[in-house]
Amino acid sequence: MTARTQRGLWVLRILSAVFLLAAGGIHLYLVFNGVGGILGVLFVLNAVAGLVLAIAMVALRGRLLQAATVLSLLFLIATLLALVLALTVGLFGITETWDFMLVPETVVVESIGILVLAVTTVAVFRAPRA
């Protein structure tokens, strides 16, 4: 692997970690600003998972990094899908609206994060083993 390729992979890994932290941070912000009950607990778990996966993106190597990228991609897909379900048909009895705090921003951050993580996952799987 050339130095340029390795540097590009690191940029993708760091960008992926940033989007995971942003998605988790949005959920934690919502908990601190009024979202409570079971949804609040789920949002805290989401924030913790985002933090753990972000750390994994920059700390792991080899097959563990491959697993972390796939899990991170699935995590953001599931998070965005849960929001879309809450906006349309409801999820766990909760119906969300577009004008609720940070909903449009969350859709944008998680959508871009999914794209970045998809590219990162492909790059990690295509990178030669050290």
C-alpha cells in the first residue's frame, strides 16, 4: 500500500468517526434537552454506540477494522431507518414530525454518514493486508 493510499484510508476512517460521533452527539443532545422515557434511554444507547464505533474506526486494524466498518454502516442505516419510520408510520408508538428539534439535521448527517461509511467500508476491504 502506498503512502498516498494509506493516507486516504486514514482520512476516510477519521471522517467516518466524525459522522458516527455527530450522529451519537445529536441523540445525546436531545436527551439533555427534553427527550425522556424509553426514547431517552434508547438515545443514550445510540450515543454510546456511536462513541464506541467511532473509537473502533480509528483504533482497530485488519479484520477487526473490517467488522467495525460494517457494523458502523449498519448502525447508521438502522438509525436513519428508525427516524424515517418514526416520521412516516411511527415506531414503538412514537410518531415524529419534521419540525421537531434537529430532525432535518439528523437526516442530513446520517445520510452523508452512510455514504462516507459505505466508501470507507469498500476501501477497508480493498486495502491490502499489512
